[in-house]
Amino acid sequence: MERKLRGRGVAASWYGIARTATIDRAGAWAELDDGGTAKIVTGVTEIGEGILTLLAQVAADALGIKPSDVTIGDNDTARSPEAAHAGATRQTYMIGNAVTLACREAKMALFEQIATHWSVDIDCLLAFDGELQARGHNLRMTMEEAVATCKAHGVVPVGSASFTAHGTGLDPVDGSGSPWQAYVFGAQVAEVEVDTYTGEVQVLGIWAVHDVGRAINPRGVEGQIEGGVVQGLGQALMEEYQTVDGHPVTPGFAKYILPTALDIPQINCTIIEDPDPLSPLGAKGIGEPALVPTAPAIMNAIYDAIGVRMTSLPATPEKILQALQDKTPGRGRDVRTARDEGAQSQELAQRRGAL
Amino acid sequence: MLTCDNYHLPITLQDALVLWAAAPEGSRLVAGATDLLPWAREGRAGEVHIPALVDLSRVAELHGYTTAKGRVRLGANTVWQAFLTDSALRRLLPCMPHCSSWFADDQIREQATLAGNLANASPVADGTPPVAALNGVLELAHLEGDTIVARTVAVSDFVLGPGRTVLEPGEIITAVTLDSASGYGGSFQKVGQRRSLVISVACCAALVKTDNTGCVFEDVRLSLGGVGPRPIRLNRLESALRGERISHGLIDRAAHMAAAEVASRSRQQYRRSVVVSFVGAAIRDALADQSDVVVNFQDTEETASV
Amino acid sequence: MSELWVELEINNRKIARKTQAHKRLLDFLRDDLHLTGSKEGCGAGECGTCSVFVDGRLVKSCLMPVAKASGCKVETIEGLAAPGQLTTIQQAFHKTGASQCGYCIPGMVMAATSALRQNPQAGIEEIKERLGGNICRCTGYTKIFEAVELARAVIAGDQSEDVLAEEPVGKSYIGHNQRRIDAPARLSGRLKYAADIRMTDMLQMQVLRSPHAHARIVSIDTSEAEAMAGVAGVITSEDVPGTDGFGVFVHDQPVMARGKVRHVGEAVAAVAAEDLITARQALAKINVVYEELPGVFDPEEAMQPGAVVLHDYAADNIVKHIPLRKGDVAAGFAEADIILEENFSTQQVEHAYLEPEAGIAYVDADDVVVVISPSQNITHHRQMLSRILDRPINKVRCIMSPVGGGFGGKEDMLYQGMLALAAMKTHRPVQLVFTREESIVASAKRHPSRVRYKMGLKRNGQILAIRFSMISDGGAYGMSSEGVMRKAAILSCGPYEVANLCVDTTAVYTNNTPSGAFRTFGGMQAQFATESMMDIAAEALEIDPFEIRRVNMMLPGSKTHTQQELNSASLDRVLEAAEAASRWETGAPHMRGATRSDLGGADTRAPCTLGARFAGGRPGADGKERVW
């Protein structure tokens, strides 16, 4: 047998957006501020995913200013409206929509004053990137001037909003229910190289395709996918928190093995946009879903390469070499022959299950 | 967490030996110190109080290297990164760069010394196999009165078992001397759970020299790590290859002899099969690593590996 | 503790001062000089969050006793660029989105800087090797590689500096690759995480943790610790004024062990003292008498009658069981042309966010108990704290500090309660910073799972019935287990419309480290089994893996496993795109790796062989000499 064998595998996945099997909610406040800037206050939890930048983009787009002109208040239970937790792939969906709605309200407060000021129909007003114009009229001003004008009319342009996602609980007997109002789908292909001397697997390529509804910051989406893939790879091949009678034997990073820069594949992302029909922004989410298909895609690729089905994670070099040695020649073909012999399929299946 | 009463940074060997001889029980010698702080943590030694730490990294006599009479004498402060950055060392010690690139990471290699790696006497130390292959000898020094007294110990005799060496109280490793293997091809095989910062499950170092025509093994050095409490040099296997016509069949037959050397109690079956594969691969990689020689195998790989 | 005089140059500034002999360079930088850009991620040289230059060589400052740096020139993240400026490398990190939570980023920037200083022409494989000592848990490294290659090109003059600037916006900021507004503070090391914050008069807290997996606490004597000089207060569960108990779903975990300990590493008592060492020494003076109890460490054993019981409220040790029933499973299997069975298992996984847990609590001028911490859910923490501390909800305030990675692991209120109690007891600010080992032993993990799977299909690949049963070890406390089981059940059989299914997911109490919320919340474990089964079925039926998924995939109008009708579903487009992007060669999945033609394209990496800095893998080719 050659030392290094390659193979490919695919896995698909799905995921629900926002809190599971319950109603979810998030609140936000917005103010168009002096200088054509904006203050957004919401209980948002930036854990590294880039939600603050995303909200700045969302607010900028809704208000007609630049993201760099948006200030997002700190998350503080005594200072900001509830937007709940960073989890369940919910912040883009829940808080993104809450901020969108709050900003729309603040902008409408401003537009009402400007429409009066210019004596135009409010529907012809358009703000983008710090400029306000009345379409069909030769009227323009900066958002800085617009805010000053609005305030001169005695109005501070503020808005607030709450966004709700209508999940329902599950029936305690048959589990029926509508746990989420938005779902995303994904698929990943993995290409691996297995070292048959050592059982070591190197993942050389991942093609990750994920529906995110609407990519507000495509580079940020890629960052989430890449991070998810590498966590999935760690789970697939090396990470394992182990205890013996409850005592940890992997107490630090020397024993708890994480993927390094040398252990990761080239990751090729494709973003699919299938906008959510039930929310103003159309965006769904990507944080968690990105991780789901990685490990099974890698296991399917290992099977393609060396014909052993790894059913127990992580697929460490030792486990893989053991499985290779235990593999009876031609076992990879067993299943196929059985296909045409219906009676044998049950028995075969049970044999598989026992292995 | 580590605490200590005194931290000494002597700059002469004499001072270091005096400090070390006088250090209260429980004191420690350090060079790169890269193993000290990870050791003094929960899950390992936990809370550690050390009376005196004697840091050898500024002792002038332990710096640098010299070559003489077919041997390379590495001062004990020689760090792992040197095997990657110093072209003379790369040429003289052809298996060391391959080993070094598997050792920890660039940052730790800048601090960690080869001598310190040997002194820790870990069964999975990356340093012992290539040093054993290079017929490594450690120079040890201690004080008798004011006089520095030196002795030498072969690396194979230096390590007694996991964490245990022949170092006596008051004794310091001053140098590691190795065969100059210029003209050899070197290689290092290792497997762990990942590719960087990884402790090996098993490893194998090889040095190979052929005749000018690439047909005959003039010399072969093979050594294993991770498979037993002490470094293992594959003498029987080396003899079986030395002077023989190079062929894949011969390499495969020789590699199978290595399985018997695996004494490690844990993961023995895995280590056995890896070691057999590694020995074959190490020989082939080392053959390919020789500069200016094209190896002429007697057979093709397919016919050999049946 | 002996003192040590050190003189060195840090970021071109001469420093001469007294410190303590045992300190590491990292402690000296952070505690003595308040240069908190260098982070402590593991304290063992395994992660690189503390990387600094010493005499031009990159080292891990957590491995270096400060004495070693005396007389040396040290360069930290704070010294790379003038205040308010970013180096080319930092700008490239900003441009590509290479910084997410940012906790690894100062070290990663240092490693990238070292890589390009060592070899300004380094290729991508060499760059990877030179970054090999620095762990990032958020980004998957990909954008970091892109940043280093971009910086290399700009530094070499191959690309103009303009490539580092913000991209011009098109018609909308939605869909725009806005550079992260919060990245510069992370890239320059300026951002203060909870462990970086210093407050006047602040105490350091340390936690005494259980050495036993299951034991009754006979007594806790804190008197000797309390009497120690420098100790401001010791707290135990006796100090809880309100209703003790926290958890994401069930409030079964006391702030500190109450009556018994249920896992190794559970908090038992905590000390607030003038400094860290005093606090640690005081822990050793707390005398806890335990009576060890038999433990249960396997979830299936824990479900047996007569098994050791962890919590009085759950005599069967079941945290949560979620059933799904749809259609007629028996009828489905009866119609099947083929029935496949397999068992799957997944392991316990650590979140390994690079920022270990840390926080500060104090009581403010309005008598509000304030807790600052990198919590993923301050809303819920405030609700629970209000009850635990028996204070009106507006007299408890939670402030989120920058979160150095969470992934679900910072949802649990593991230490915020202890901090609040210590602040109330001492009326001084109290800070707690976990060690990496403490973080690993005390924090929740991804649920390990065992899945028994039975799938019946028709010859054309259509799934007729699935029986799916998953047992998960929830560990000693409920944490997020209920929600994880629910999500695992809902997502169990994957993105496929299955007419007949019977799904059960069950989380069980054991005396193992608790399992909790972790990115995918059960979805990964369940779908690993399903997606493996899909390929097993595809092989058995000789169908291409994409094709068998298409045969079964959910479409708009499909009924999910919980019988919800989908208003939209994009899997058809996702599969099509994946097949195209990967240049997938169609065929049934029976070990055809050796013959397929779609391998090894430009969109894959070269296998890692190490030694990339030597051209062709052979030493001696770089032609550069360095004095060492």
C-alpha cells in the first residue's frame, strides 16, 4: 500500500436560527446624533464574531450614514435594553433586525422634519453614506445638516424597536412544534490525505457552502465559516477532553490538543443567499452552522481514502491505524454485494452495527 | 505556580558549579527554562517552591560549538534553533535540522537547549534519538574543592529511565559531543496528534551514507524514541545494512526487525507498527537527503514490498 | 519571596526596578509595567498569546523568568507602532478580518512580525510554520495567513499600500466588506479584557476546588485562612444571602459547593486577598473535611436502577429526555429495501477560548453590586444574581467586558456569583482570573454522545424510517443540557424529509466535568451520525453521496422532524454549489480515492512536511546566517 492515500467526502447540514422552541426577543435604541453620526444602544454581546461591525453596517444602511459614524454603546444591564445572549446563532437575526427597525424609526423622525423643511413628499427622501437627497428634486444636504435642521425644528431623531422571533415549544409526547422561524442549510466537501504508516490525517481542502440569508459582511461570514471548520476539524481528528473516574487527564494545552496553523486545510467558502422572508433584514446567521458538517465530511473522506468507517471521534492516528489493521480485505465491497440480496441486507446491517 | 527564594545567573562555569554545589535541596538548574514553568502548574507539580534556581544560560563556557577530530562539541547552551539557522551545524549534523523542525515551535526552540532536553530524560524526548544516532556523549562537570572535574557519559548510558539520569548532585552538563556526519543524509520521522508543538508518540532518527555510486550502504545509524524508557539504537539492524547492496527489499526486511525493540507498555501495538514503517521511511528519506549522490536501488519498490 | 533588581530596555525605554525573583517576564510586563497587550492564555508555552521579542528573538514570555530578560531589549505589542498607529502587518490584519475575539492577536501579530523579519520573502508554508506556536480558536487561521501574505507583498513593494485601505462602498453597506470597527484596539494590544483591568484597592481572588469527584462536605474551616495577613475575606456557600442555584435551564448548581461536591474542580471556597500569592497561600489554610462518596462516570450506568444519585430532584439521574415521534416507524422499516444500523460516538470537547475566565466585582456608590466579566449572557446572569444575592434586580448590574472567545462556554455563571459575594463581604473591588487549568477543569464541555442509529431506505435512496437514540453525558450539573438535547433531537435526522421517525435524546447526570453549551448545541453530534449514515447508505445503494442527499433533502413545504412546514429551504442550491465549487467527481462512495480525478487542485493546500524554510525541504538553502 502506498504511504499516503487521498480521498474526498461530503456532508450536508441544517440549523435553526435564534432561541430554540421558544419566543425570542431583542430590543434596541437608536439616535441620529450631531454631525450626522448615530448612537445605537442594545444589549449586544460581541464575542469575536464581528457583530458590532455588522450592526454598524446595518445601522449605517438604515440611517443613510457611514458605519464609521456609528457608535455602539457598551453592553450593560443598567444602561442598555435587553437583547439577551450571544448564542444560538441569534445576534445577527435578532439584534440586526431590532437595530434595523429602531434606525428606521429614527430616520423617519428625521425625514418628517426634512420633508417639511423642503416641502417635499417624505417618500422621495433618500439617505446614503452621509448624504440626504430628495429624488426628483434638486435638493441635497449632508446628514450633519439634516440632523441640525431636525433639531432646529425641536425634534431629536430617535427610535426604538423590539424584534420577535416566534418559535413554539415542542409537544412533550411527539415533539411536534415549530422551534424556529428561520432555518439555514449547508454542505461541506473535505479532501484528506491519510498516512497509512502512522494513521495521521491531513485535511488538504474544505469547500464550505452555507446559506446565510443575506451576507451583511461577506468577509465576516467567511471568517465564521473558517473558524467553524477548524473547530470541526479539531473535533474530528485531535481534540479530546478525557477524565479517569472524573479526574481530568488533559488538564492543559500540552495534553488537550488544538489545531495549529500547520494542521488546517485550504478553506474555500461559497455563500448562498436565500433571504429570510419573515424579517426586514433577510439575514439569518452562520456562527454555529459552519461547524456542523466538517467532521462527518472528513470521516466520509477518510472512508474514501482508506476504506475504514470511523464512527468514533476523534479519529486519532492510533484509532485510524487500528481500524486499517482490523479491516478485512474487501470489506468495503461487502455492502455493495448485499444490495442485490435483500434478505442478506438485514443481517449485514446488523453485522455492521456490531462492528 | 512557581515561587523561589533566589534566582542566580552566573557567568562563569566555576561560579555556576559553586552555586549549584551550595544550592539547598530542591533547587533546580535551568538553561532555556522552557520546561520549568509548565511543570509548576496544576495537573503536574502544582504549587512549587524552589529554594534556588541556577540559570546556566549566561555561562560563557557553555556557549558556542567547536569541531575537532571528527566530532562536534556543542556547548550546553546550544539551543534547538541553532540546528535550523547555522548552516555549518546543518551540514555537520544532518539529522538535527529535521528533528529540530519537529521540536516544539520556533519560539521555544530559541530558548530550549539540546542538553536540557537530554537532561529531562523524557521517554518521548525528540533529542535523544538523533543524539544517539550521532554517538552522542555528554560532558559533565563538578567541583572537587576549587577544581572543575569533568567526566563523559554516552547518551545511551546517561538516561536511566523516565526523568532519571546519571547526573550526580552538584554536577552540570557542559557539552554534548556528536559525530561529525558531514556527507551523510539525515532524516527524522515523528507522529503525534498534530504538526506543531506536539509531543511524539514515536519517533525515529536516521543517518545514512552510501558509496559514491549510490549502490551500497557504507554506514547506517538508526535510533528510536518514544518506545521505551531509554534511547534505543538499532545496532543489529544497522549491521544488517552496513556494506550491503541498497535495495527496497533489504530495507523492508531490516525495518521489520525494529518491531522487537518496542518496549513501551502503553500503546505498544500502535508503536510497533509505526516504528516498522518509520524505520523504512527514515532510511529512504535519509538516502534522499544525501547531497550529490543519486541512490541506485537494486530493485523497484513494487517488487520489494510484496 | 526574594527581590530581584532588573534593568532592561522595553520598547526603547530603559527600565530599572525591583521585582520578585519568581516572576515571569509576562508577569513583569503585565503586573509591574501594566503592559497588558501581552496576554496569558495558558501559562505553559502552548498558545503564544504572550509572545514578545527579547533581543530580537520571538519568545513566549510565560516561559521566561524575568531574570533572564535583564540586560536585554524587549519589544512588546505596544512597541511595534507609535500610539494611534498600526504597522503594515497590523493594517493587513485589519484589512483581511484576521482578528476576531482578539485575544490571540497581539501574540499572533508578534509571530507574523517575527516571520517577516526572519524572512521577508517567506512563502505560505514557511509562514504557517513560523506561526505554529500561536493558537487561534476563532479565525481558523485563514484570514491571518492572508494578512501576512498581504503585508509581505506591501513591505516588499509588490503591492501598493492602498490595498490596506477600506474598500470603497458600493450601493449599500449591506454586503460590504467593512473592516472591523473594533479591530485596531485588538491589533495594538490596547483593548482591556477583564484580566487587564486594574482598579484602586482591588483584591485578588482565588478559588479552592474539589479534589474529589463525589464527596460529602463534612466541614469547612476557614478560620486559619481568614486570620492570615493580607486576607480580606473568605467565602463559602454560607455567605449566599438569597436562593442559591444557577444554570441555563435548571438552577441545580450552587455558587460554591453546598453540602457535597459533584465533580473534580467544583468551587468549594474562595479567598480575596491583597495579592495573588497571599490568596493562593490562604487556600492551603482552608481545612475541608470530605467524606468520599461512590461516583458514577458513565451515563448508561447512571441510568441503571440503583445507580449513585447526584441530585435529590432527579432520582433517575436524567437531566432531560426529548422524544420526537413522526409517522409510523415500524411500517417504514417494513417497506424498506435495506436497513442499516451503526453506532456512533463523539468525545467531550473543551471550548479552549484563548481568554480564560476573568472578572471584577465591586459595590458602587448607589449600593449596586456590579460584576464585570466576559459573559455571553449578562441578561440572564443579572436575573440569577438578583435571586442569589437577594437584591432587587436594579441593585445588580452586569457589564460585559470584551469576550476573548466564548463558543457557548461563557454562558454559564461559573464565577460571577463568587465575585459578587466577595465584593459584598469586603466592600472592595475583587478580581478573579482563572488559570488555563482551572478553566479546563471547571467549565462546561461539549456533550459527549453515543448514538444508536437505524435507517431504512428504498432502493432509490429514499429514507423511509429512522430510529435515532442518543445518550449524552451531562456531567455533574444541568447547565445547558436540556437545550442541547432539544436541539439535538430537532436537528437529529439532518436536512432530510423523513416520513417516519422515532428520535430520543437523553442527557444524564454523572460525576464527570459538566457538559454545557458549545457551538452547535448538540446539532453537530447528531448530524455527524446522520451524515455518516447517508454515506453508508449511498455506498450500499451505489448512489453518489450528493445524489442520495438530493433524493431526501428538505424543500419549501417539507415537514421537518418536528412536523413544522418549512416556508423556505435552500439545500438544493447549497448542494449544487458545493458540487460545483469542489469540482466533485460523481460516483458512489466505495473507497475510490485512488482513482478519482478531482483531487489536489489549486484550491487545496500542499501537505505539511515541515522544514519549508529550506527550499525543497533540504537544509542549507536559505543562505542566511544568524548569530545565536
